Amino acid sequence: MSPLFLPTTLVIVATPGTGALYTPAAGLNRGTLLASQRSGAHNSSHSEFNTR
């Protein structure tokens, strides 16, 4: 076994994957879109959130 095996394995296991980063980012983004809609800001690029 190479001396770099253990540190490399720890780095790979400890870093979050794409899904672990995307899911909270999508949730936070939707929260800000809904908050801006409720405050009266209009965002036409996200028409599925516009109910007016």
C-alpha cells in the first residue's frame, strides 16, 4: 500500500459530493426567490414562482 493511500482516501471521503452541495444551494435559492416575490420584487426569469 502506498504511503499516500490513507491521506488520499480521507480527502475523498471527507469532501462532499455534488449532490450534497447542490441540494442546500437549490433550497436556499428557492427561499430567496420566494422571499423576493413576497416583498414585491418581480423576477420574470422564474415564472413558475410568479402567481400574479
